[in-house]
Amino acid sequence: VVEELSMFADKLVDVMGRTNEKLKFIGRMKGYSHDVASKWASLNDELTKLPITVDERLDACEIISHDVQKLAMFFSLIHDDRLRWVMRLLSRNAP
């Protein structure tokens, strides 16, 4: 009986460890989603700080918001680099 209880306890510890790892992963993903959502929400505000036209701002908003990597890139840049990068994006996506 003691041996069986010990085996059960070992299995329970293993299950709890895997559950803990899954919960940590879910927590990281939730934090990531919240971070991305807040960046999407502030994208237009940040673009209004650049000396670009309304149409350029709307186009840039559309281009950047459709790609999480572009969103991260935009927010990683300093103000002057943001303008240059946005202008490059707009020229590459011009009709």
C-alpha cells in the first residue's frame, strides 16, 4: 500500500508540474495578447505625431496593423526612424 501511494504521489507531482508549465505558457500568451492589443489601440495616435498626410496615416495604419511584426518594429523605433520607416512602407505598398 505504501509503495502504491508513493507511485501515486509521484504521478500527481508530475501532472501538477505539467499543469504549472501550461498555466505559465497561458499567462505569457495572455500578457502578449494584451501588449499587442494596447499597441494596436495606440498606433493611430502615434502615427498622428508624424508629419504625414491623413491618407498616408490611414494607409500606414492599415499596413502596420495587419502584421504583428510590423507593429513591433514600429514601436521599437525612435521617433525620427519611425517616419523614415513608415515612408518606406508606404512607398513599397503604393498602388
